[in-house]
Amino acid sequence: MRKVTFYTTIALAALIAAFMGCGKKDSDVKSGVFVAGTENGFATLWVNGVAQRLGNGISPSAANSVFVYGNDVYVAGHEKKVATLWKNGMPQRIKGENSTSSSAASVFVSEGDVYVAGHEQDNNNDNHAILWKNGVTQRLSGEGSSRADSVFVSGNDVYVTGESPSNEYDHCAKLWKNGVEQRLGYYISYDGRKNFVDGYQAASVFVSGSDVYVAGGEGVPSLWKNGVKQDLKIYFGKEKVAASVFVSGGDVYVAGCDVWSGWVDPVSGEGWRNATELLSVSRLGKNSENSVYIEGTFATLWKNGVPQLLVGNTKTDNTNTDGNRSWRDEASNAAGVFVSGDDVYVAGYEKNAQGKSIAALWKNGVAQSLSDGSNDAVANSVFVK
């Protein structure tokens, strides 16, 4: 009798363990591809393509950044108009005593310390750029209408990018290194003098060795390297900003979007503004036989300054009366980039024919839809472990 009871207990324990294994939460997965974003107005984390809703599912929320450190998954965003850091799915509210609302834009973990960049709004409705370290608030700018968008830690140095007002403009790209502010822009010569021009946005920062890269811009996507501004090559774009930067193996990757209106090779992503350019490329022996005409706002990845169109899954593919294929897209955007080994991951969104935003992840230029298009969804950040 005792022997029967013993084996029955083991079988029951095995059954319970198997059942619990089947119900394993996505937040328990500690390796793979992690994407933070928003679906149907709620913060969402996709782990290897599987969605996990963060927050209470009632109050509006958003997930803006994801970082994996050891066995812990950190997601920064907001819920109930309060900056929120989710650690393995559990929320932590981070807000100053005198703020009325706040939001977290970026998270970075180094040596066990958790850094979060964002902004707080005071009783006068002024926004202030904020860096939280382990939940402790540091105000980066005393000026109103400022915000912090990205944080990166290298050694003992903490870099934060964002924007705050300047004398000439309502906003100016800023880089804070250990709390010390640097304006980002460029110099022009006028009347024999050098004049500093700002009014830009700084959306993302990455440090590689001794080099500091900042992606942003105003009108034209830009990249600053050690404070020197470089406008990224665009084929047809205007009024766009580079959103994310990542450096790997000496190559610099920047994600954003460009307004395309012309021919493109869907294989290489290379584009040409008109038929003359397309013909000249053909003479050079490059592959242009499969080129198609596109029109719309498309997610774009720059590698070392050269743009590549990121084609999604919801494009319309038509044949015009002249026999040329054409793509039209209402909008798509690339918001985050991450490089792991030889693979390049880009997070963003595209829109379907009904105008719904679909969260998307591109791996080496091939799109994967993270949502089904029934509700609006966007992917803001990607991290690979």
C-alpha cells in the first residue's frame, strides 16, 4: 500500500510539473529576441515573437525600451501617466515628489545599477529631462520643455541624449555626460565669423571605445560622432529624424524612416530618384531588372551612411499600365536597431490597408509581423541575448 502511494505521489508531481511548464510565462524566457512596444494602447513585450502584456491592462500604458541583464528583463515606459520600470513583468513606479506626470524613454543596466532616462512634468506643466539611477531622480535640465530620450553607460561614464530649449529655438539637441550638458548642432561661417546652428533633436546615443555616436536630426536624419554632425544619405526624404544607433565591428547602423518616391531594388534596398539614374545604374551592371517604383514613408536602415529600404509584409504590390511594378505604403517606421553577431534586428511598425499599425521586426531586412493588425501596435525597441 505504501509503495502504491509513493509511485502515485511521484506521478502526480510529474503531472503538476509538466502542467506548470506548459504555462511558463514569456518573462521567464531569458534568451532570444526581446521587443518592447505598445499594442491596443497597452505596454507589450514580445519575446521570440510571443506577446506578453505588461501593466494592469486597464490604464493606458506604453513600453519604450527593453534591456536584458543576466537573468533579468527590464522594460521602461509609462502607465497611468507615471514613468514605469518593469523588471521581469513586475512594475516599479518612478516619479519625483513634485511631478504631476512622468515617462521613461530608455533603460540601461551596468554593474547591477539601473539607469532610466525620461522626463517629468511639474505643477507648471513644464517638462524636465530626468535620469533615474536605481530609482533616484537627477534633473538634467532646469529649463522647461526638456526631455531625455536615451541613456548609455560606458565604464564610469553615463551618457544621456535628449533636448531642451536654446536661445534661438524651442528645442536643441543635447548630450549630457555625467550630468554635464553639451549642445549638438554644427558651425557655419557667416560674415567672417563661425556661428553655431542648433534646433535639432537627439534621439539615441551609443558609445564604442572612445567614440560617442548620437542619432537624431531635424528635416534630414543626422549622426553626430564625437560632436561632429554628418547628414545621412537620403534618396527622397524630408522632415525625418534618425531614431536609433548601434555600432558593431566598426560598422555604424542607424534606424529611422525616409519618404521614398522613385525606383528601388527590393533585394539590395538601393534606390534611384528617376529613370535616368536607374538607367545609369543598369549600365554599371548592377541588378535593376526587378526594380519597382515605390511611393510613401518607409522604414529605413542606414549602414555606414548608406540607406536600405526595409520592406514590410503589408505593402501593396501593383502592376501599372506601363508594366512597371509599384509599391505604395501609407507609413512605416524603424524605431530601434540591435546587432548580434552577423544579424541585424530592427524594430518598428508598418500600416495595413485599413490604416492599422502593425508592430514589425526586421531581421537582416526580412520583416516579421508581431501583431495581427486588428488593433494598432508599434515596436519601439529591440534587444537580443
